[in-house]
Amino acid sequence: MVELGVNIDHVATVRQARRTYEPDPVWAAAEAELGGADGITIHLREDRRHINDRDVEILRKTVQCKLNLEMSLAAEIVEVAIRTRPQQATLVPERREEVTTEGGLDLSVAKNCADAVKRLHDAGIFVSAFIDAVPRQIELAKKLGFDAVELHTGQYANAVTDQQRELDKLISAGRLIVTAGMRLHAGHGLNYRNVLPVAAMDGMYELNIGHAIIARSIFIGLREAVREMKQLINPKR
Ligand code: PXP
């Protein structure tokens, strides 16, 4: 079975549009779990533009499935992770001006990465690296001690003419990841139309999906939107 991590950052974005208390990502996480989510994914950004420290604290206590914290390597954020101990941390690049995460983490230049991975491991956290489908990055992820790699699927999702070529890159990168003994995750830009070939990749363990599910939930509710995606990525069930 391919696990579904539901990214609920957008729920916090709507809350922050009015700087009020609703909609609450804590409620969203419960609804997503009722729809069959295997994980709840949140990104605590350094600028706290959507998810905030209160959300991380409460979700850590209330989420019954896996909590996956997307995070940069900033010392302050690493401290939050070590203190709250989510089951999983996914290291991502972060730039203040970006609308969403653009591109994977470049492990050849990421500072203090090995140290952060070690400290997160010491806190009992499973650690994943969000990287592009590039063999050198996969090699580095293995060397740095990551448990999993989340392949950035943005280029595949955005491809207009040559989606198959982008998919082929993901498939060969996926093989390298599994052969290296790391767990295979993928995410970014996946939706109800393009997710199937990625879900069907050999060794695929977890998909992290946010925008498409939250967008659909406006019309059919979050529980149902999650249920539909979960069924789609596990067609035989
Ligand atoms: N995985 C990672 C590492 C991300 O940064 C994001 C976006 O926050 C996602 C998955 C989900 O992407 P989308 O919202 O496009 O489904």
C-alpha cells in the first residue's frame, strides 16, 4: 500500500488571511485522518506564514497517524523538531520570497546537514530529504544518513510536452533510492489527474500531497477528498 501524507499548510494559510482562529489545522488533521490519511504533513516555515509553533505542539499531541514535519536546516527550526519529536522530519530548502518550496534541497551545499540528521536521529525522528531526481543528490542523501528520500515531482507535474521524460527520470531515481536502502517518497504538484504513474512506481512508499486535496475539499469536504486520493493511489484496494 502506498501511504498518503496530507499536507494541511493551506488550511493555516486561510486562517492567516484573517489572522484569526479558523479554519484550524488541528481540525483539518482530524478530518484527514477520518478520510484515511496515513500521515499529516506540515511545514513550519521560518517566517511562520501559515503553520505556527502552537499548531506543531498541538498536532504532535493530537495526530494519531504519522506527523511529518517539513523543515529547513535553520538552527531554531531544528530545535523545535528536537523538542516536539514528530515521527518524521523532511528537510526542505526554504527561501523567504517563494510562494511554495521551489526545487529540492541541494545536499552538496546544505550547511550543517549531517549534524542536523544526527541530532534528529538521536531524538528518535525518521529523517527524509526532499531532493530533485539527480543521482549525485541521492548518493549524498545516503552518505549523510537519511532514512528516506522524497523525490520532487514538480517538474513532472508541470511538464507540458514531455511528461513521460520527467516520469522516466523519477523512475530511475526511485530505483537508485531503493537500491541504496532508503525509503522512497514523492511529492509536489501531484493531483487527481497526474498521481497514478508516480504512485505506481516500484518501491513507492509515501506520497505527500497538499494543494490538490485542499482545493477539492472546498467542494466535497476534506474527509471525502482524502478518501478519493487514497483510493486513487491504491487502485487494487
Ligand atoms: N512535499 C514537499 C516537500 C513540499 O514542500 C510540498 C509543498 O509544501 C508538498 C510535498 C506538497 O505539494 P503540493 O501542495 O503541491 O501537493
